[in-house]
Amino acid sequence: MAGTLILVGFMGAGKSTVGRILARRLGRCFVETDDMISAKEGASIPDIFARKGEAHFREAEEEALGLLALKGGDVIATGGGLPCREGRLDTLRAMGTVVWLSADFDTLYERALRGGERPMLAGRSREEVEALYRSREPYYGQAHLMVDTRHLGPDQVAARILHALETRARIGR
Ligand code: S3P
């Protein structure tokens, strides 16, 4: 597979876990945009949201993306909101192959609630989070590939992605 592999999807999609597996299998570096931001700011993502606000975090995402665009070949797990700006998917698609890890909202919500502190869930009702998800779907939907993760473990998701990448490489897309 040539180029960068970029995983997108809502919170709870499994981008970090699957990304790590893929990087290992492909012999690539694994990068998380949240980790880049956290390292640069010297603070956790919840702390950045609490101290500097969401707008600041979104600017930091933009900056992280700019740095990643300079360097090809990694496996990148993006934060759930990173692709959700006008033109952002075009930028990501120009960097490499974009894969959407999808599932139904209920599954994503349950997983996201289980998986640690997430500022975008704090203080939002389930209905509000679902509305956020619906508003983001059109962006995720612009990925090159979509894998439905609903009934799959991370290894199976990774295997599906690798298979899809091989197929794309074979047919030259
Ligand atoms: C966010 C998702 C988080 C993180 C930040 C904002 C979002 O990443 O980037 O809390 O807007 O959906 P995960 O998708 O890895 O949870």
C-alpha cells in the first residue's frame, strides 16, 4: 500500500486500537492526532478543552494535520471531529487512503461512554450526541473506504481494511 492510511470515524469507532494493529502489520509508524496535540500543549485532551476551549483544540487539530501532510507513509488515527470541516476530507484524501470505521450510533455511544473521559460527551445528552453524530456522517461518508465495525473485533476490522487495501491496489484505485 502506498501513501498514508488515515482512519476517521466517530468517538468509539476503534480508530486508535485498529490503527495500532494496522501499523504493526504494515510496518508503519502509528500517529494519533490527539497525541500530537496533547504532547505539544503539555496537557491531556480534557484539560485542553477545559482550559482553552474547543475552538483552540480545533486550531491545534488543523496545525497537527499540516505537520502530518508533510510526512507520508504513516497510519494516522484522527480525532472524531477532525474530518468534520468543509474541505477537510479533500485534504485527507489527498494525503492517502481514508478509511471510515463506522457502526450504528447506539454501538458507538456505548463504546465511547466506556472508553475514558471524552469532553465532547461531557454535559451533552444522548440526543445531543446523536445529533452531533448525524451532522458528522456526511463528512465521514467521503472516505475512500468504509468498514462496518458493528460485529467485529479490532483484529477483524484491521483484516478487512488490509483486504480492501489489497483489492484497491490490485485494481489500481
Ligand atoms: C473528539 C474526539 C476525540 C478527541 C476530542 C474531540 C470529537 O477523539 O479528538 O475529544 O470531537 O469527536 P476520539 O474520536 O478518538 O474519541
